Amino acid sequence: MLTAELFWRIFEVTGSISAYLLYRRYSQQ
């Protein structure tokens, strides 16, 4: 699983904004 996908899963489950921001950071690479 890609790191970005992992953070997206965390965001979906927890609603964590920090996880979403990390997802965006990794997905832009």
C-alpha cells in the first residue's frame, strides 16, 4: 500500500485533518 493511501484510510476512519494533509503531501510526489 502506498503511503498516501495509508494516510487516506486513516483520514476516512478518524476524520483526522492532519492525516488528510499528510495524504495531500505524499500524493503530490
